[in-house]
Amino acid sequence: MAAPAVSVIVAAYNAMPYLTRCITSAAEQSIGRDELEIIVVNDGSTDGTAEELERLARVYPGLIKIFEQENSGGPSAPRNVGLGHARGEFVFFLDADDYLGTEALERMVAAAEKNGTDIVLGKMVGVGGRGLPQSMFRRNQPKTDVFNSRVYWALNPLKLFRRALLERHGLRFPTGLPIGEDQPFTALAYLHASGISVIADYDCLFCTLRDDGGNTTVRTKGTEPRLRFLPYMIDLLLENVPPGPGRDHLAHRHLTVEVRQLLDHLMREPRVEQEKALARLAETIEPLWHEGLNDRLSAMARLRLHLVRHQMLDELLALVRFERELARTGVSTPVLVDGGRALARYPFLRDPDRAVPDSCYDVTAQLGVRHRVTRAELRGTTLHLAGHGCLHRIATEDVTTGLVLRERDSKAEFRLPVTHTATPGLGADEDQGHYTYEQAGFEAAVDITTAADGGPLPDGLWDISLAIGAQGITREVRIGSKRAGEVSGEAATHIVDTIGGPRAVTLYTTHPHGNFTLDLGERKHAVLPRLGLDDAVRWASDAPAELEFTGRCTLAAHPEGTLTVVLRNDRGDSAAFPVAMTGSTFAVRVPVTGLPAGTWRGELRLGDWALALPALPANLTAAKWRRRALPWYAKPASGGKNGFALLVARTDLVRAVARRVRP
């Protein structure tokens, strides 16, 4: 029998009624049953799980393999049993109370095969109020690794693994941990994987918060089980990841997520147990936490770890209560601005009895930026911008906000002043109105002919940023992603007159972030594709000696009278004819009766930009007229197949008479 593509492994313990949906979701996968095997290990259930498994096996004959064992006390042993019986190229561990999106396995296998990756994370969705990590699912990642992504923040095993990876490194779930047993298994798999794929655009896995509180992490209380697996994980990092940015990246997760969860459980324990647990926690984190990690950590995390390291139990308990109140109210903590730094007013800030360093409160780099553009338009050579920008929780006093233009490749930059404007009531809809920003508005007029320290801006892609400043603190942010509904983000190319001649200027928003950039010199937005001529050239119906050209011009603006049809003949004569615009289309008439004799060629011209006129139809009838009583004509010139060529000439009367009398 051919091996299936995927072995779905389910460890089941008292899984009713969730088990039915779990197994059905696996059996009905779009990848097809020929590519599946479902291995269920019943870990001594007493609630009807065994009977339901037998029923499901009859519904899906040959698909489900059932293994029975006495209760092992956790999911590790049954998962290991399932892994020992798996035959698939890939394995997927599915908890018995969770279920799969219909196309999950098909998409995940395709991602692994296309990108040559050993592990695939599919987007997870919480059901019934279950919280799940989401930071790794902001975008699809065809191939990444544990050090250059956020996948380490998802250490559960509910993923697709290439079975050869697990067998090559002998990876199994440790059986001595009441919770967190999945973390060592998944962490080592991440570290050994040749690549990791992330699917963020499809809901692959639905994880349920059980009504009966039966989820392992929910029913396992206290600091003791958490103080068993956290040292395990820290030792794993110390042994398998050398010191440096990579280890620090992974340590960040344990020093924030696990430490905070442990402290939540610490709150509910007797004082003696709290003191013992805190001493163990301080000893546990000591090898991993160093000052160089602080730049990666939030101020709250730095404060928390400082109090743990110094075993300041009462202060820690107060901090946990403070965090809970923050979560309840949803109001951000006020800050103290001092010497160009913002310090969060967390408990014990500058308390002389505690002597906690200011670095544990410094949120300067974490300050949120609020910005919105309400006007962005080019008029002539001037870009007009307006909107507001402020730093979250920093009152708009001593405002120094200015505009920054930075060329993307050369990094040349110019800083331009703005007019600060009043924004009464700004901020009232956030933080329950605790913070308002009354002077956050800005208006700017950027003339491209003088923006470069009095000179013209050179050609390039000029990204537009706002340097938002107040009370000695400045943060720079690209603007445009948040804008009023009437402010367009569509690319708009203008031709503008300057002393040095016409220039192409395009205001557009970047993809996918939607920030404003000025394109000078057609770096990304060429002019000629915005000009077009219809192939059909004909004599005007009401003027049989006037050639009529039609076309389109989708430029946002160009100087009046500069878009013309220009003709030149082989004798050095020239003539220009302005177009008449109607919306984005135009028409132009060329009265040939005024053209001197010669073979004429031409183009549609706008400043230095030119588009060749289309060839005249070979069967175009000749136009005839009299000039000073003598007959003239205009017709397609010979050799005009490759472009416009018009012959204008006086009729040779002798030849004309000869043709008439020729027998």
C-alpha cells in the first residue's frame, strides 16, 4: 500500500463532544482520503470517546487507525505512540477538541513541497474565546526560519512536520512535563528545519476553548508545573543556540510570555510558596537575561524581570495587579517626560526606597504615533499636504513637527518646516479621553523647484515622512497609510513647467503600506504610457481637407497648449497643431491646405516627450484643393508603411492633361 501524504495524529482524552467535529474535519480534507491516514490514540478516556471512535471508523472505513492505552496523564505519550505508527511523508498533530479548515492540509502540503520546507504553520483561529498567537500570521512567508520570523511565538505542535525531519533527529515529546511538553519538541524541530513556511491567508486550524475547562493549560494550575518546563526550555536554548542575536530573539519569548503567565499563577498561592517560586524563577532566568536584551523588551517586561531578579515579591504582586487593572480599563499609562525621554508611570517610578533604574520605565522608543493626512495634492510645482501627527500620551507642547523628504536610493534628505495648526478635541476617542492633542495639526507647501535647500529636487523617489516632535521627543513616521476618504492614493502624474524645462512629477502611494512618495523623473511612472493615439486616421467628415487624429491623455495635469501634433517635412518646414481635450480623450485636426509642399512626418509631442503618429491608411483618398487658383493634393506618401507619411504637392497640369487624353 502506498504511503499517504499526511498522517494526522490525534491524542484523545475525554474528548466528547468535540472529537466528532475534529475527526470529521480531518476525514473531509480536500487533499483526498487517498492521501490521508488518521491515527487516534485514546488515552484512557471514560466519557464515550472510545465508542465514538468506533462509530467514526465505520463511517470512514480504512481511514482511521485507533490505538487504546491506559491514561498517561498528558498528551505526550499518545502523540509519541501515534508518531511511531505514522507512515505519511508529513505528520500533523491535531488536538481532539480542535478542527481543520477544509483545504488546510492540501495548502500546507503544497507549501512544503513548493518551497522545500520541513514545517508549515497554518493560520490559527480561536473559538469560544480562546486566545492564540497571531504575530506570525501577518503575511504569507513561503520560506523563513526561527530567527527571522515570529514562528517561535507559536510553540504548540499543531503544525505540519516533514516526518523525515522528526525521525532524522529522533524528536519525540518529553513525558515528564505536565504542561509545556510541546515546547521542547517544536523548538528543536524549528531549530533543525531546513525551512519553515507560514500560511496566513487561509484559516487552517480552529482551536477551541472547551466549555468544561478541559484544555490542558487551563486545568493545570499553579507555578510548580510551569517552573518545571521553563528551566527545560532555557537549558535547551543554552545548549542548542550560541550566544548572540539569534538566542536573544528566542529568549525574548520565554522572558515575556512564560514569565508573565507564571506570575499570574503566583498571585493565587500562599506567601511561603510565592517566596519559594520567586527564588526558583530568579535562578531560572539568570543565565538567559542580560542587559543587551533590554532593547528587545518592553519597559513593562524590563521592570518585571528586574523585580524578579531582585526577588522583590511585594512589588511584583503590585505590578501584576497594576497590569490587570490596565487590561480592565484599556487606558494607557501616563508618562513623565524628562530630558527628551518618556518614562511610563508604572509602580515605583523613582521611588527612593526601591531604586529601580529609569531604564525599566523608558518607553520613548515604544511611543505610539498617531497620524492622518487630510490633504495631498499637486498644484503646479507645489505639493500641498495637511493633516495631523502626535505622539501617544505626549501633550502637544513645544511642538517641533516638520516634514522630511528622503530619496530612496541615495538616502539624500531635506527637512522642511510646516505650519502647526490647532486640532481641538483630537484624542478624545481614545484612552477614555485621558489624553488630548490640541496642537497636532500641520500644513505644508513643498515646491519641487526650491525644496532642496533652495534648489530643485533632483530626480528620484522621494519618500515623504513626518518628524513628529513635542516636548523634546521626536519620532519619524511615513505618512499616507492613514488618510481621509477624500484623499486619493492613486498615482497622479503631472507635467509641470520649471526654469529647467518641463518635469514629470508623480504623487503616489506605495504598496502594500500606502505611504506617499514623490516620483521625480519617471523612476516608476513613465509619461509615454499615459499618452496614446488611435490607429484610425481619417479626413474630417465636415472638412475633407483636414486630417483628424484622436487619442487619450491620462496625465493628471500638463501645461495648457503644450500637447500638440508636430509635423515636419523633408524641406525643413514645420507646423504645430494643439489638441483639444475632452476629459481624458482628445482630438486634433490638421488642415493640410496650409502645409507647404513636401513629404510630412509627425509626432504627438509634450515637451521632450514624443509619440510617433500612426501610419495613414494605404487606401486613404487624396484630398484636393486650390491654392492661388492652382490645384493641390495631399495623399499617403510612398514608404509610409512604418509610420505617418503625407505627401503634399501641387498638381502637375501637363501630366494631368496627358493622362486624360491618353488613349
